[in-house]
Amino acid sequence: MMTKYPLHKNDTIKAAVTAILLTLFATIRKNKHAVLDAGNTEYMHDYRVAIRRTRCLISQFEAVFHKQDISHFRDEFFWLFGETGKVRDMDVQLVNLQHYKTLLPSSVEADLMRLNDQLWAEQKMAYAEMYEVLDSKRYEKLLSDWQRFLNTAHLIKAKFADSGIFRLADGRIQKKYLAILKLGDGITLDASDEAYHDLRKSCKNLRYLLEFFEKFYDDQEIQALLEVLKHVQDNLGAHQDLSVQIKFLQQLPSSQHPIWNLLVTLLETEKQKQRTEFKRHFEEFSEYKMPSPKN
């Protein structure tokens, strides 16, 4: 469910930025203990998205912050997001294992069970490492410093603080939208995995910006744009997951096992299918114009 942010079109930059970051901070705070429940990946997803959205707003509105302050927090949230990555990867790999069973003959079930045991062991280790991170002094300092920073009178540079948020937000959204159109037009069937992934990250940032400031635009238009953007993201997300799965299988100690080679071949075929479907989804997105601002 999309988070609603308490914004108004005539808000100042300081009021709007503070409201968004405090909303995201509440999610990060609330989900600290919940993410350690290995049986519920929804909390981990919400936790990581809140961190990613925080990083998005920091990067897209970097000019309004004091550089010496925001560069530190940008680095710390990058660290925190990275520390949760292995848990997410193991959760995804265990889900993928169920898909592998549908691709391979039943005769290799024993091999899949061994992989399953290995993944569970690595997941347990990943959660233990993440527990240490979330229980560390560095983590607690990040959260306490960030909360203090969000409540300081000098959060935003003075020359921006009392300016209206709409013009700045709309400018960032328009710029990101045009950049995505240019990036997407350059994607070909033989483009690198990194090119697809870079476009995916840009699409995520556009989606976050649109969600932050959706109240400023025509409701029907913005929901229509978000819907087609989601189709592109789903396609790029499936492509990225397949790329990660392939690399994971290729790095297994038993990577020379013919079963893993067969599985890699099957996943490569699926990845190529996602590449073929990308153009259709992107052309659909390209037909939509940016939503009209509300009066």
C-alpha cells in the first residue's frame, strides 16, 4: 500500500521535506525488530523501501541541504541499506528455489534439497549479521542523529527553507521523467545488465518522487502514469532478479554440476524473454505525458 504524505501544494520546502523524511523515519523506527522475523519478508520490504526513499529524497533535493550535514547521512543510509541486502538476497533465493522445481526434472530433487539446506544456513547467518548491525552503537547513533537533524531549525539552507516546494518538486520530477525516456530509448536487446539495472533505479526514483508529491497533480493522470511505470518496474525487476539468480548459481562451489548449468541456461532464456517484453512496456510508458498540476 502506498504511503500517503501530509503535504500541501503551498507548503514550504522545509515543511514538505521534513514531513516526508519524518514519515519515512517512523517506518524505519517501527520496523527495527519486525525485520528480524525471518518468517515475514513484508516488514523487511517496507524497511528497505523506507531507507531507499529516504536516500532518494536526499539525493534528488541535495542542493537544499547543508553539504557537510547531508553527505554524512547519505553515506550512513547507504551503509545501512547495504547491510540489509544479504538478508533480502537469501529471502529471494529461497523463494526462487520453488520456481526452480518447476523448471527441472524431479530426478534432481536431491540436488535442490542440498541447495535448499545451503540457502537456509546462509540466511540464518545473514540474519545474525543483520541483528548485530541493528543492535550496534553505529545504528543507534545514526537514528538518534537523524531524528535530531530532522528537528533542527537549520535542516534546510536559509535561501531555500521558506520557498515553495511545488516548483522545485515539479522540476525534479520533469527532469527525472525526461532522463528515463532518454535512457529507455537507448536500451537494446543486447544492452548490458547494468544498463537495465540503472534504468530500473531511475524508474524507482521517479516513482518515489511521484508518490511523495502526488497530491499536487491531477489524480487520474498521476495514477495512470504510476500504473504504466509499475509495469516497466516489474519487467526490470524480474530481469534484475534473474541476473542475480544466474550470478548466484554460477558462483556456487558446485557450479560445474550439469544441473546448475542447465538451470542457468533456462534462466538465461527467461531473462531474454524479459528483455523482449521490455520495449512493449516502455513504449506504453512513453505514450503517457507528465500529469497536469492541480490549480
